Amino acid sequence: MVAAAETTLQGLLEGAKQYQVPLYQRTYSWTDLHLERLWEDLVRLTDDRLHNPNATHFIGSLVLAPSPDNGPAGVQNFLVVDGQQRLTTLSLLLCAIRDHRVAADGDEHRDRLNDQYLINRYNPKRRMKLVPTQADLDAYVACLDSSAQAGHGSIGSAYKFFRNRLAEPESAAQIERLEQAVIFGLGLVSVTAQAGDNVYRIFESLNNTGLKLTQADLLRNYLFMRLPTRSQTVYDAHWLPLQERLGSAELETLFWLDLVHHDPRVTQGDTYARQQARLDRLATEDEIEAEVRRFARLGSLLRLILKPEEEKDPDVRYRLARLSAWGTTTVYPVLLHLLDRRSLGTATDLQVAKALHYVESFLVRRLLIGRATANINRNLMSIVTEMDKRLPVDQAVHTYLSAGRKYYATDNDVRHAVRSLPFYTNGRASQRSLVLRWLEESYGSKEPVSVSKLTIEHVLPQSINPEWRQMLASDLAPSEDVAEVHASLVHTLGNLTLTGYNAELGNSPFAVKKVQLAKSGVQLTQDVVACERWGRPQIHARADALAERIIMYWPGPTSIATDQNEVRWDLMAQALGALPTGSWTTYGDLAALIGTAPQPIGNRLRAQPLPNAHRVLQASGTVSEDFQWPDGRADNPVALLTAEGVKFDELKKADPSQRIDLEELAQLAGVAPDELPKRVPRHRLGEGQSVAERFVEQLNVLQTSRAAAATLALLDQWTSLGGTLLYGDGAETSCFLMARERGHRDGHIWPATIYPSGKFEVVFQHLSSRTPFDDITLREQLRQRLNQLPGVTIASAKLVLRPSFPLTVLTDRGAFDSLIEHLSWFYERVHRSDENEAGAA
């Protein structure tokens, strides 16, 4: 049974009362966004009360539980079950009003506001009307006492926020009316439990959706509600150190991982419900305290996973750091289990380090064969529950990963993939870069290069000039085509290396590239520099050598594993099914995508009905003489493609601007996911180069001075429109033109990504799921606008992809001005709903 009553801050705080925030509640977490909203409501209320002195503004509810120690007289003590953030904020606001009025009008306001609303002067044991949670107590007391320490942490930031707002001329001029609005005009509902009520069940019913509190907050509160006599001791000894090691999100991860150890199917959204059901079976405070101690121990281990530099053993630290750099949380369950086994004495440092090495090898070898994501969650999440507990942990992990169809690539798989598959389109850009960096480290040079500043370089360029065409042509068989051979080689690992971008390489002839690569000191390029020419034989020879190095450096599965290097016909069918109307691709591009030759592609298309087979042409854009429908149809492919919107010239060659190339095929097939933008870290002295500076450095190295200057001018224009710049974390630092950032109610959105290597990428694929450009008519308008730029032709079929044009387009002044105009149009469309909402308000 509860009693609910409407009240004001005056009714809540006047008299001998104290509100105790339980020590296990989460710390104060209101941000400037929350504070700004409250301030705006307060200013509006103050204005309303000029015309209607009784006007109020409802700001929420408080759920209170009276202390069983309360008597008929003295300070009445209440536990704040819900609403502590709101009550703390209002108390800080009163402190700020008090200190502003003392500074402006005199000391009499200090005692008046303190005695009425902030302290119980005549009861030193319960002096404060509000007692925040333990972690916030010192900061709050500093604000309450107006000490020099006021202003630290989230509590101090809120206090300073209000002091700054009150100091503004408009606020200072009406300080008394603002104070009256706070004390008498802000309305609350006070929900007070009665004697015998189950306070936690009330709290739980208010918060079990997780909308107000995180899963970790709910579980923490549950645990300490189960510790009525030991909460302070357990909190100080075990929980507070845990909370200091891990943030709220990390705590939630910890509680989820604890469940995954027993059932890999548990989702993070089920964390609280599943943990509560488990803990409900515990009967005594001893058992609950033991669980808190166990969580604290596991939390110290999760901290090592998140901060590998704190691990003491050098081998384990090295392996943890590499798995952290790989950037997948799916390894956390097995990492936590391994560290837990070590802490319990059932595994050694050496065994844990070896097990981590097997996990790393598993991830790298899967990436090499194009299976980076296939069932990866299921495989990694199930290690703990399914591995053989009778074996040493390193052997158990190795055996589990090797068994069944988990795509732990064998040595033969690696040899095939490194020679044939387009490594550059597999997995995440950051992971591809890591593999090359780790390969460079494998040489163990006595004078190692700083790999953090290295970028991936295609030795055989992605766009070839006549000199490169001639070099490739000298290795061709009579029936082969230069474009198809180029497509089959350019993105393979044998053609990739790392460069410190201390010279512009681009499409330079091989003789020029050799000289520049030799200057870098990168061991990975030495076999390239040793060659007199760079064609298919040299690329294959280097691929074979790299494959053997990979096999030695990253151990393969046990002997029970079988080769899994079958041709990825499923991937080809997936890419063909996604080919948009009005587009075409080539046998060579499909062959490169799945790691085979063009001839088997043609054979399969003739033998099996596959979607959009008529959209596969020769590299020249013509229909193959051997083309035939597998079902015996007689339709003319050119006529069919023309009806779909593909343009042909008088020689029956398809328009090259409508071709879907290898990278775009990978996008369609979902092989190469979008690189997500990262917020620019604040640059601090001594931390080295920021990502923004790295982008500018790469741009100046890889582009002409005119193209670099035009690109930077475009970024300045974008920010002057109101946009922001975020950066990728890959070896090549991309720049995202953000029109809306994360946290906006309609989601983040950007029109384009700029790459220092020379690409202005229009992200239609991303825009298709973002308001308002999820409307295809707006994306089409953007395409048509961009096609007005000289040298830019984007086919309508690419509205589902991420087409690009070179940054050199920006060096034309007319094109630059037009692009700024089109970007301004984009920005206005994105924010039109904001303007409409502001107008309505």
C-alpha cells in the first residue's frame, strides 16, 4: 500500500526531514542536456508566473520509504527509492541560487535558504536534508558548504552549470522570481511506501523496463536490498572497488558474461531477469555477500581484458592487447573464462597465453579465407560451455576450434586464399590493416618501423595506366583479358604492403614505386623491392611466401580439421541476386570476389539458373560469345539489359559508368561492411598525433597540393554550414561529413566519406536507412545534383551502393562551388524537421 501526494520543493524540504540516497544507487549522472532542459522549463515557468502567480510545472515523481527508526518527533528520515537524480539536481540548484544571492545581495540569504531547504541546523547527526550516494557525498558536501572544492565531477558540473546560468544578465535581473519558481512552482508527486510494504518490488515495477536504469543498476539495487544488515560493509569492501574499476556499461557486460559461461544463448537484454532468477534461489545474506565478492573478482579480470596494459605477465598481456585491437566483444566470454581459470589455479600463464594465441589464429585465418563473420558469435560464445574441461585450457580451446565446421582455415586453405581471394575486400578495414601490421612485426626487425603510421598500399594500382597494362599483358595467355587478370590480382594479399606515406605512390610506374618503397624500412616490402617487374608471377610468388609466413606465425587447427577452401558459389549467388536493375558486372569481378578464375564463372552460369546472370558481361562490356541461358531461353541479353536501363554504344559495349566493380560487388554481398565514424578524440599534449592531424598529413602526402587544399577548404565550408567532422580508425584515416551525430532522435547521418588516397565516396547505401533520405526520390535528387559536376557520372543503379569520384574534381572552382551548394541542400533537408518542430514550439 502506498500513498501518493502532489507537492512542491517547499513541501518536500521544509521541516526536519532527511532524504537518504541508498549507497548502492548509481552515481549522479545528469548531463548538460538534462540540465539545459530543466533550466529552459524553469525560465518558461518564471515567465508564466508573471501572469499567473499560481502556475506550476510538473517535473516528475519521487518514491520514498520511511525509515523504521522514525519516531513522533525529530528528523523524519526517508530512503529515496526512485527519483534521486531529480532530487539531487534540485538541491544543487538551490545551492547555486543561495551562493548567487549571497554574492549579489548579502549573507542573509545563506542562513535563510540553508535552514529552510538544505540543512537541519539543530540536528548535527542528520544535518543534511539530502544525503547522496556514497560516491557523490564529498562533491555534494563541497557544494552544500560553498567550499573551494565545489565544482568537481558530475555533481560539481551541475552546480557550475546553474551558477553560470544565474550569472547571465537576464537571469540575475529576475533572481527572486526564479527562486520563487523553483521552490513553489516546480511540482512533484511524492509516492511514499507504508510500513510493511516491499519497497524493492515497488522500485522494480517502476524500473524493470530498463528505461530508467540499466540492467547493471537494477541488479546492484537488487543485491543490496538483499543485504539489510551488511550493505555498508559489503559495499565498501567489494562493490565500491568494483564500481571504480568498471563503468556502468562494463558492469552490465560483466553480469551478462557471467550468465554466458553457463548458457551462450543469453542476450544482454535478459541479464537482469536471468541473474535475478538465479539469485532468488539464495536464502541468506552470507550467500548474497559471496556473490558480490565473486562479481568483484570477475570484475578485476574483465578490467584486464579492457585494459590489457595492466596485466602483469608479458605474454598474456601481449595476447590480450592484440585481441583487444581486433575489436570484437565476442571473444570476451572465453577471455574471462581463461583468466578466471588462472585466478583459481587451474591454468598457468603459459597455457592462457597459448590459448589466446589459438583464438587470434582462428580469427586471422577466418578473415584470410573470407569467413570472418560466418557463425562467429555462436562459435566463440560456446567455447566455455562446450570445450573439454579435462584438457589443459590451451589444448581444450585448440581442440574445440578445430572440430566441426567452424572455418578454422587449414594450411592448404591459407595457401589457396592468399593467392586467390581479394583480401582487401574481406572483413573490417581495421582488421585487414592489423593483419598486415602483425605480419610486419613477425619479421622481428632490430629497427622496427612505427606501424601506427603505416597505410595499406596496392603495389599493382587499383587503376592502371598503359604502362601497367603492358606489364600485365606480357603474362597473359591468348584467351585472357588484362582487365580480368588485374581484377583477380589487385586486392590479393600478395599485391598489398604497408607504406609510411612519406612519398606519393599512386599509379606511379613500378620502377618509381620500388625506389620509394625501399626508403620506408618496412620489411614487408623487401621482396617487392627485390623484383625487376611486378606482374602475375611476382604477385603469386610473394603470395606463396606470405602464406608460408602466416602458417608459421598463426598456428592452424589440429589434424582433425579438414580443408574448407571450396569455391564460394554461395557468395557469388548472393552478389548476383543483389545486382541492381540498370547495372552490369564482369566474369573477372565475380571470379576475384570468390577466389576463382573467370572461366569457371561462365561455366556455372551456363549450367545453373542463377539470378541476373544476363548482367554478367566481359570486361569490355560486351556479351560473351559463349553466353547461353541454362534453361534454353532465346532472349537477347543486350535487348533485356537495354530495357532495364543499361546503355550500349554502337559497338554493343555497355556503359562503363554502370558497371558494378569488385569493391561494389563486395558491398552488395555484405563482405565489406561500412567503416563506422569515430568521434574525434580531444588532442592532449604528449598524446601524439590526433586522427584529424593524421587525416591532413595523409591528404597532403597522397594528393597534389591543389587537391589537398581544395579538400580542406571543403571541410571548412561543411563545418560553417553547421556540420561536424568525424574520423575513421583505419590505417587510412577517412573523414565523415556528419550532418547529424549519434544521439539525434532521427539517428546519425552523413552524405559522404573522404579518403586521403583520393576518393569522395557518396554513401547512398547508408542514406537508404536514414531519415529523410530513406526516401529514394531524395537520394535520386542528390545523384542528379552530383552528376552536374564536371567529370562525375553516377549511374542510377548505384543508389544502393557507395559510388565515388576523385578528389581532383574539387580543383575545378566551378565544381567546388556547385558541390558546396549541393551539400548545403543536403544539410537543409536533413534539418528541415528540426526547423519545423522549432517553429511549432
